[in-house]
Amino acid sequence: MTTSTPPLREAARAVVLDANDRVLLLRYDENGGFWATPGGSLEDGEDHTTATLRELSEELGIDKKAVELGAQLAERSRVHLVGDREVRQVEKYFLTRISATDVDPARASQPDNIREHRW
């Protein structure tokens, strides 16, 4: 029996805190529904910090100038489905501070089926 290794998908995620140290989470409906921190896969040639800033803009309309990007907090590796394809996702999590008023989903260019966000 041969088992194949799922393809690698590198991702960057943000642990977003506001001035009151509340954590921002996003709700998705796919795969039975789940809550997650903002973020997503790296584009070709992109590093993790650049991807974090891009994802915050695409998903939540946050101007990168409004983001205080901090240190990497954690790294996680997990096999799961993206679309209908199994991948081994390696995620790096970065501490991020913003004002709650900087979140503007109306400016999001790729909201990725986000159903709601909540602090």
C-alpha cells in the first residue's frame, strides 16, 4: 500500500488584538463551520509577514499602515482539506495589534466566504 504525502501549503495567520486585548476571530461555514484567525496561504515569492498584511487587507479591509505587526508567536502543521484537496498546511502565527475601527469588511477585496467577524 502506498500513501502519498499531501502537498505543502504555507500560510500566515494573525492573532489580532485590539486596544482592549480582545482577539478577532472569523467564522466560516465550509467543512462543517469553524472559527479561525485571519490569514491564508502565501503567494509565490511572498514571505510570511507580507502575506499576513495582505490577508488582513483582503479579508477585512484593513490598511496595512494601521497594523502593528509583532513577533511570530507559534507555528502549526496540519493536514486538512482546502477546497476538495488535502494539503499539509504549515501556518506561522504573528501577533498583530489594530484598532477595532480599522476593520472594514466593505473594503475587503477577497472575503473568502467569511460569514462574520467577532471580537
